[in-house]
Amino acid sequence: MLRQLPRIYSTNAEILSKDFRKVPTHQLYTKLGFINHPKQGLVHWMPPGWNMVRKLQTIIHRHMVGAGAEEVNLSLFSSAELWNKTGRWENTELFKLNDGETCLAATCEEEITELVKNQIASYKSVPLLYYQIKEKYRDEKRPRGGLLRGREFLMKDAYSFDIDESSAMETYNSVVKAYHGVFTELKVPYVKAEADTGDIGGSLSHEWLYLHPQGEDTVFVCNSCGTTSNMEKTFSFPHSAQDCKDVSVQYFTTKDGNTLVCAYFPSDRVLQPTLLKEEIPDIDLKNTNSDAILNRFSNPETMLNKKVVRIMDSRLTSRSHFPDFPIPFVNRSFITTLTDIPIVTAEAGEICGSCEDGQLECSRAIEVGHTFYLGDKYTDPLGCTVQVPGPNGVTEERNLMMGCYGIGLSRIIGAIGEICKDENGFRWPAAISPWTATVITNGELAEDVKRKLESMNIDMCVDSRPKVGIGKKVRQSQAMGIPICIIVGNKYPEIEVNVRGVGKEEVRMVHVDEMGEYVGEVLREI
């Protein structure tokens, strides 16, 4: 495929002369014509950047269809009635219309569940797996990092519906396999990490991340069992006996308000509240106002119907200095104490909480995807049910089990640009580069080269601009991250092929008749 050289291909000499490693990546995107920011956090996609998006879309389409998914395109708007039923209408990040009954759909769990509820005829209609690729928004207070944290972004979101948990996990695993396919095809190392479900909810989730020092997420990997998890899901034990003197406490309650939860931890460490859910699944982590919580347990008469659970971090000992218990009149029989429970944020070098053998290694990372098993978190309040045959011919009504799965396309491009960059410019994977090959020529000798590349279905741009030297053309192609640059010059039919891809860089002179085989071999590697 012959692409037109972008008309806005005006990379100036000042930019070309710089060490690109010293230029912030988000500035390179705009200076090289990939995107434009009309306002901080907003994005106009320019031709080179949009070429990359289209290629990434094609990869995602192929792997999602391979997992049995069907593509849909849901409305931009969503009804307040649905969001009220799921308890999410009061979310302060929603953009709500003046009618007070509609919002812009920041995420589509409510709408897709209502759609499935109204469309399915019987239990035989499932499993269902729908996906779409669409622009989303976030009410980001401080946009930064270009494509990595903006107010709008491109996202693939998918939703699955199954008859029971076992079937739902099969679907979840098939989507996980598709994600592995997508990220493997991009040839940039990635990790899948156990993660907290957060505001989306559910009981299982994984983050998909690229490791990079500039990432905003933290990932821990055990050097023995290989368990990989993010900061909220990593529990660890001290690597040696620690003399913890000062102890802090944070108070919580269960969601029914009948149990006071006291979390004790070393004062020099950070409590990780999500780890408390492993011990007390119905803990309310949203209310952290200690005074308000303790006030609910200050009446001796009402305490007869309440309980107290004390959780002691594994780093505490009998020699630690504990704060006074704030409720003196509690009957000891109402108090349960759990000891040796890791509830603080893990640190590198500590013992893995999964295998209790290996040590944890810590890395910064950029999240680019997330998969969730939701169960009936949305199908129950929205009444998305089916009648299922039971014993003796009696049917039972059953909530469909749901999963949701996201990939951030713009985040992938932003993250790979951050990772795959050197002093000369970007080094895109061939699978998503703006175009695969730049053919540089000052004459008509490139026709054979063009025909061979077209026969291989390789997209290319021919740079035959007059009054622009070969050196600058090569430099511009490198800056744009084009993996192959072919120079057709005076030594024709010998041509120069510059390869500059992910994990491979070389320059080789080849005969034009051998070029196709060589280029094909290179593309399989990069």
C-alpha cells in the first residue's frame, strides 16, 4: 500500500538536531505531527498518529473476534434511571445533561446490561460477548503526560454475559488469551498483574501494564513463584524480625455498621486498605473518618449489638507500643483479634505473601488494559435475568454473570512511545508504525522497489522531495519511528536498507531482487 507522505511533514532542523531522549515524549508527538492538543487534555489525531490507531484497531478486532466477540457501537448517552439502580449516579466525574436524567456514558456497564436484558429471548441466547472501540472521557483535574493522562482517550471496552460463574470464567480466560495475543503482537514486553476491582466492582481483576520508570503504577513480582500484582493487591511479610515500636491505627466499619474494624500497623509504613478485604469482605473502605466512626460506637447500650475486630499487621510484636483502645466499656467476648496479617503496602525485598519463599521485586509501570469479573454486580440491580430449567421441570430465575474488559488504545501508543525511544526518535513496533517503510529516492529508480513492497502488502511512503538531502530524509524517517528505511541511490540495483525496530538495528546493502525476502524476514522480528 502506497501512502502519501504527510503534507505536514515539516520537522524542523532544530528538532532533528536534538537528542530525542531529552525531549518529553508528549512534546515529540506534537512536534512530529502525530497529534495536536487544542487544549490541555484534549487530542486531535493527525494522519501519522491516526494511521497507528487504525492499525492497532485492526489487531484488537482480529483477536477479539477470535475470542468469539461481536462488535457493537453503543450510544454516547445513558439514562440516570439505570445509574441510580446501580448506585453510581452520584459519581462526581459524570458529565450530566441539564435535564438531570441523562449523562455522557463514561463507561457502559449499565447500558449494555439493559440492552442484553431487553434482547435475550432465553438462557440459550448466552454466552454473549460484545465490544466496541470508542472515545471515552475522564474529568481529569490535572491532565499530563500527553496521551497517558488526558480528558479524552480511545478505548476498547467489552462486556460478557454468561449463565453461571463457571461459564463466565471460561469467557474471562478466553478474553485474557486474546489480550495476550494483542500485546504479544506488539512485541513490547508487558505484564499481567493481579489488581483490585476498584469502583467498577466485582471479585476478580487483572491489570495489563508496560514496565517503565516513568509509570504511575507500582508492580511487584516474586522472584520465586512469579506472582505479579499491583500495589493494592500485593501482601508481604518482613524479611527479618523487625522491632516495630510505634503503632498507628485506622478505624473502619462493616457495610451494615455493626462491626468496628481496627487496623493496627507500623507508624512508619502505609496502610493498604484493600488488603483488609481479604479478611473482612464486607468492610466499608469509603468511610475513613475516625471520629465519626468511633462516635457510632460510643453508646454502651447500643454496643450490646455490635462487635469489634482488631487486625494486627504481621510486623507488630508484643513489644510494640499500641495506642489506647478508644472504647473502654466493650465486653472482651465481643472482640476478635486477628494477628500476623500483612495489611501495609509491600516494599521491595520483603517476602512474597503468596509462596512465603521468594523476595519481591518492585517496578514502576504504565497501565494500558484492565479485565474484570463482575459477577452479578450490575445484572442483579438491573434485573438482567434468564429462566433456567431446573429439576422436575421447574424453572428458576437466575442473574447473568458478567465480565468487562478494557484496552486503552491511546494509552498503548503513549506508553510504547515512552518506552521505545532513543536519541534519534521513536522506534515503533512494525505492527503499528505510521507506515512500515520509507523509500528514499531522488529519481525514478524506485519503481521496482515500490512494486515489490506493494506485492508484499507493505505500506510505505516514498520520499522524493526535491531540494531535501538524503541525510535529512533518513533523519526524519528515524524520528518518526519508521522501522525500515530503503535508500535507492547511485548503486542501484544494490540498495541500502536501514532497519530500526524494537530490539533490532542494522544497515545492509542488498540486491533489489533479494530485498523482498530480507524485508519479510526483518518484519517477522520487529
